Amino acid sequence: MAAEAAVARLGRAAPLLVLIGTSASGKSTLARRLHRQGVIHLTPSWTTRPRRADERQGSLEHRFVTDMEFDRLTREGFFIEAVEMFDLPYRYGLPPVQDPGGGRVPAVMLRAELVGLVAKHYAHAVVYQIEDSRERVHDRLHRRDQDQLGSRLDRYETERSSGRRIAARTFVNSASVDLLAERVKGALLQDFPGYQRSPTLDCEVNAR
């Protein structure tokens, strides 16, 4: 906890990247790739849900805690927002976003319906939606999360449509993660002027 608290907080007026997308759209894979490359710095959410099999060795995007620990953090004002989602008994909390410095873009990963909560705290949130086809999402969910496969697929179209309404840019994850990452880096050059330049490809821009 001390290490988390020691990191400088992002100011309200500073730009913030918000990655959204349906379950199994590829946003986590993208975020990990960009974080490892030093392009973004992802501030993790904290959750009481159990770890999935692929999270046993740790997770960049989540910190896993007990209900008791989550309650303590809430009482201490550690989270700027805390919610329950999907009619499940698990809670998610977002601490203040870290200001990474070093030319990296500060980022969080959210579901579309929570973007408004973050926008209350950060005036310049730039939202990127990561999408993939229903068929490919189904295949990933089937391998990863069979217990909640039906409910997550039921939300697929609603969540994708709502995300498109609020996203500044939409990226379709139809090829390799390398290509997707290069497209996102191209957008970061335009939306975050302090970002260090690198070879990029074009990305699709949503009509506002």
C-alpha cells in the first residue's frame, strides 16, 4: 500500500486514456503490450472477485483483495469510486490515477457504463474502444470463463453500442495484437501531444 500511495496523482486537468470494450475484446492484451513497451502506464482497479486461471501469477489491470480489505480501503478513502457490476457479489474500486511521468500516457481500463464516474474526476478523459466480432469474443470467453459465458455474451451488443457512443476512437481487433498496438500508438500521437513519436499506422476515428 505504501508503494501505491507514494506515486504522484494525476491532476484533474491532465489528459487520461480510458480503454473500454466488451469482455474478451482484447483490451487487456493490448493494455499489457503498451504498458510493457513503456507507452502507457495502467492504474489497476481493485476487486473482490476471485482470480481467473490466467491471473494466478498476477494481473496488471487488477489487484485482488478480500471483502474485509476492500471495506478497509473504502473507509480510508483509498478509492475515488467503488461499484458492483453485472449483478454479481463482487466489488471494484478505482484509486486515484497515477501520474507516471517519463512520457508515458496515464491510463485506466473500464467498462463503458463506468466512464461517466471517471469523467467526474478527470476532465480530459480520452476514450478508446477496443472491439472484436461476436464470434471471436465467444471463442475467447468459452476458453476463459465458461460459467459466465451466456451473461457476458448477452451484454455484448448493448455494451459495444454504448461504447461507440462515448468513444473518441474505435479500434477493431481483427488481426494481430502487434498491428492493433501500432494503430493505437498512432492515435496517441494525435491525442496526447507529449507522447514520444514512433512508427505508426492509421486508426478509425468515431464521429462525435
